[in-house]
Amino acid sequence: MSEFTHFNEQGRARMVDIGDKSATERTAAARTSILVDQTIYEKITAGEVDKGDVLSVAQVAGIMAAKQTSSWIPMCHPLSLKAVDISFEWNLDGDEYELEIEAFVKTKGATGVEMEALTAASATALTVYDMAKALDKGMIIGPTYLFTKTGGKSGDFKRGGDSNGAK
């Protein structure tokens, strides 16, 4: 079992010891999207959703989620984040209304922030869904994926391919 870092000698889950690793700057960006219907698109962009400003609330939810990642992903270390930024872009194609969400996270530490970026992107999309579900429960979230990361032993990563993250 030694090739798996999150298992102890008995084959049971463990949190990896990062105590001897040096602190370096690390970043990660994750993306996801949510497909909505025309009504939801129009109400979000006009600021007419009954629950409030959807994108502002979703942005705060994403930031909060990044800060709490270690609370619900069992093997994640609690991190001191230096920056979290959530951005949105509407992609309109015929009858499809896609809100693309990108979550950027930065730290200086001994482990990466990939999970924090993925968690932030996911929570942001889930919050958009929650705030608009009274209008239509048929919204579709995803795909969710790591777009870039910098720093750490494994080096830098940038997903290639088209805008939805496919290779």
C-alpha cells in the first residue's frame, strides 16, 4: 500500500504528513458551469430573482466554501488562504444559457489548493441553483474540473483542449 499516500501501513485512511515540506506559493483555478433557461438568465441579469442578487450571493458562497474545504473533504489540510476570487461569464448559444464559473485560490503553504478551488466552483454553482430553483429545477451543473495549478512537487498544470475542459 506504500504507493498510496493517503493510506497507512494497515491500509487505512490517513492524513498525509506535510510537516517537512517547505512553504511555497501555490495557486489553482477550477471551472464549472450551470445551464439555465431563458427566464432564469433574464431574471439573474436583470436582478429580479426573488431571493436576491444571485451572482453576489453565489460569489460569497464560493469564497466561504474555499475557506471551509477541510471541514468536509476528510483528507484536506486546513489552509491559510491568501486569495479567493470567483468570476462569471455568460455564454449564450441559441436557446442555451450557460453561466461559466471560475474559482481562483492562492496560498503560501506546504500543500496545494486544488480542492479549495474545486469546492469553491461547486458551491458557487450550487448556490446559483438554490437561488433560482423556484423558477426551474431543470438546471444542469457541470462539468467541474481543475483548469490550472501552480507550485508544489508535481509542478504546474494547465488543462488543454476546448473551453469545457475536454482534452
